[in-house]
Amino acid sequence: MGGSSLPPCHFAQYRLARHAWFMHRAVRAYLLIQRELMKFAVHAVLGLSLAFAAPAFAATTTPAAPAAQAAAPSPAHLKAVQDLLGTMQIEKVLNGVAARSRYASEAQKQAVLAKLAKVPPAEIYQRLAPALARSISAETATEMSRFYSTPYGKQVIHKKYNSGAQLIMPGMTAAVSPEEKKERKRAAYVKASKELAEAEAAIEHEAFKLLQQINKEKR
């Protein structure tokens, strides 16, 4: 044998030592990889937790107050809106909302309509007025109450709840009555009728909310 050869026993020890060294490096590398993977997993979970927690935190925080909140309506403003709702017979809007809503059965629908029939119209006006005063000014309420109290205005209300929708073909224009032409000469009426038309969505929305409240009440 050459001078560099190891005795068999020494060679076996060398191989065992080298094998142990490789195993030590392999185990250490494995532990390092596992530690990095754990760090990544923790960071990922933490990131997801924050992502889901942020909306919840935002929901529980108190929203910043608007720079200029509308002042609470005065008693005179509320009374004007209540009077307008009365001249508009707004209780019929609630009846329409109740009739168009979906129910589990016809019996449930009739029960809701029966409960609604027990509510005095004056109570409906009183309960709707605070919310609708945000969309209907005192001036508009007063002017449109005047209009709906006229013979022509009463006809408009009657047609609103008792006539079907009129189909206007392309190129056709709806006929304007002499009474309507006379009213359109009043600047206050033109402004008020426009504002009230813009408040129709709010009226429907608040009527639906009130209907839900009434349905939950025991009467």
C-alpha cells in the first residue's frame, strides 16, 4: 500500500466521522429552513389577521362628524311636512309598498295589510315627518300642501292612486291642463314641485322602513 493509505480501523472511523459531519450539516440546514418557513407562516397569518381585523376596527370606530351637519328640523318645519303628508294621503304609499312586497304566503301578506290598516293616518304622518324633513324643506312642504288642497291638486292626488301609468309613445307629449299651466306661472310652485319630485325616492324608502317597524309591533 502507498504511504497515504489508512488502516482499516482508522478508515472506518473516518467514514463515521464524515457521515456524522454531513448529518449534522443536513440537520442544521433542515432546522434553518423550518425556522424560515415558520417565520414566513407567522408573517402571513399576521398579515391576514390584520387584513380581516382592519374593517372590523373601522366599523367600531366612531365616524368623524361631518363638517356641517344639518340642523334639527324645527317644530314648524315638522308640522309643515306632516301637513303635506296628509294632503298627499301618504298612507296610501305605505299600502302600495306593502302590496308590492314579497311574502312567504298570501296569509302573511294579508296579516301585514291588516296590521297597517290599524295605524291611524295621523300617526304615519308624525312618524315619517322627522326623516323626510331632511329631504323636504318647510317652504316646499307649505307650497305643495297649498297646491294639493286646491280642487286641481286633489284631482292630481286622486289620479295618482287610482289611475294606471299612462303610456306615452315616442314623439308624443303629455297634455298640460289649464290649471297646471296656471300653477307653473308660480315660481314657488315650480321650485317646490321639483324638490318634491326629487324626494320621491326618500319617501318610498322611509315608507318601507316604517312598514317594517309597524310589522314588528304588537297591535
